Amino acid sequence: MKSKLAFQWILTTAAAIALALFVAGCAPAGEESDDSEASSSAGSDAEVIAYTMDTCIVSGEELGSMGDPIVKVYNGKEVKFCCEDCVGEFEAEKDKFLAKLTEMKGEMEEAAESATNEAKEALNKVLPGSE
């Protein structure tokens, strides 16, 4: 009985993690970029990498804390800002902030992989040979 409950808990946890990762990769509908680089470098909306963080890449402020976030696309990557000042600072040092985005994406992918591996290990403890 306990192993069945543990199995259900592991499956529920794994499903919740998978859902969270899926939702994090989905951009809110209706947001469009007003950056001219989007049309020349992205090609289409399907090629734009969604910005999944809930904070401004420049200031670290929570998006929406200063009104609606400003959404732009640079080199096929969506970027959200808390205010116009941050847009200007980003544009002055694009390479620095685009590198930061790439680094943060890698960290998020590593965390997701680690969570998946932990769920698999826990499942294997409850049901050996379940992989």
C-alpha cells in the first residue's frame, strides 16, 4: 500500500514538474515585439525563443511592478523589461545581456534535468527496474 502511494506521489510530482517546464516555455498570447530586429533576424514567431523569467533581465525587478512589461525581440530571443530605462541600458550593452540570457537558459535546463533525474531515481527506489 505504501509503495503504491509513493508511486502515485512520484508520478504526481513528475507530472507537476513537466507541466511547470512546459508552461514556463510558453509565451503569453497577444504579446508582440516592437523591435525592428525581430523581422530581420527571427523570420517568424515560431523561431522566437520565449522569455520565461518573471523578472527584468537588466534590473531584476519583477515584471509588471512598473506597469505592463515591455517586450522586444533581439536575435530571435524575446526579452521583457520592467521599464524603458532598462530597454536603453540593454541596448547599450546587448552582447552582455544576451550572454546573460544564454547563461540563465543553461542553468534552467540543468535544474530541469536534475529534477527529472531525481524523480527517476525516486521512482526506481519504489519500483526497481521501472526505468
